[in-house]
Amino acid sequence: MRVSGTPAAALLGVLFASSAFAQSVDDIVSRHVAARGGYEKLRAVQTIRITRTVAAQFSDIKVVLYKKRPQFFRAEQTPPGQAPTARGVNADAAWDTAPGGRTTLRTAPAAAEARDLDADFDGLLVDWKAKGHTVTLEGKEALPGAQTAGAETFKLKVTTKSGAVRYIYLDATTYLDRRHTGVLKLPPDRQLDFVMDFGGWRSVDGVMFPFDISEDRTGREPSVSFAIYTEKIELNVPMDDALFATPAGAK
């Protein structure tokens, strides 16, 4: 029997291969969730506060990140000798503090992307189907330039519900994140390619987090590199929704 000129046996082979490929994605993600601490422990976390130092070429910047379920996000950064500035994401908007202290709103598509990326709580791979994302397995790849060089990784392509694309490289042995790549979109219309490497994984109340991160950004602007040192990660600290609210007068 032939179907549209294709032998039935060949067609069945293609369907079987596709099914196995999809199962491989599910298996890899399941192992990733287990490596992070397991689904129940991840879902038990309702808020996260992360305190970091971001070391750039000429200065160190203090950064505090706040996250709250379902998709609340706030980042406060304090450059040396300057007042803190903030940006945030909530159910209605994504906002930034522009030079001069005024608050600007991102466009609706940019806010949707920030909600998918910045305000994602558990990681893009956790509950990816329920979030409306697409995940495909691109194969295996060694990362000689990563912080823990040598071991192979699974390369996963994530297309978020809003259309953003991220490549996530999971260590083929530990199933923890080794690298993320993609295009970083910054207001008002900046786009940069980024490579972010993860290391120094530690358990915080039974959930694994990376404490050492490096990032390289390239594009139309001069290239820049950051070393990101995590000083503290606190789980389930009280956070009022008002912390993430869009400041009055934002436009």
C-alpha cells in the first residue's frame, strides 16, 4: 500500500521516529524537573527574592530580583553612587525606569514577551505545554566554552507563547541548565544576541538554583560581558502585589 506516493512502511517509520522524538523531549524535561528538586517542591515555592552582584568592566551593580506567582516580576539595580532604578512585570503591563526617573510602558507585544521570559516563575521548561510554549529537541552538543566544559548537553529550542525563541542547553548527565542563548530585546528598540552560562548549582530548601552566571552580549552595540554572583536566594518571603504594580504616571 502507498499513501501519496510514500510506501506505508516508510510512513510508519517516520511516524514512529516522530513519536520517539516527542517522547525524548518529555523524558528530558521530566529529568530536568527532578534534578531541580521535583515538581512538588518547585510548586511549593510561592515567592523568590534573589540578591546578586553583577560585575561589568568598570563597575559592580547590586541587583535584587523579586518574583511571585503567577507572573509577577520586579528587578531593582543600584549602580555605584546612584539611586536604585526598577523595572517590573505584572498582569497588565511591563514597565521600565527611564533616564530622569520617569516610568515608561512597554508595548503590548513586548509586555507579553516579558511576561513569558522575565516573569516566568519555575523556568521555561516546567509546565511548558500548559504555558503555551513549544519545545523541540535539536540534538546533543558539547559546550567547550561553558563554565563546566567538556560534557555533552541536550539542545532544546523553546518558542514561547509570545513568539520569543530561546535555546536551552541541559547537561546530559545532571539535566541542569548549562547555557541559554537567544535575542535580548531592550527598550526602546534595542536587540542584542546573548549567551548565558550557568554553574555553581546549590540547593535552597530542596530546590536547585545556579549561583554563578556569566553573560555575553553582542550586536550593533559594543560587546559586553558580565559575571553575576548570587549572594542570597530566599524562598517564600512575604511580598505584597503592590510591589509589582505599575507606578503612577507611567506612559
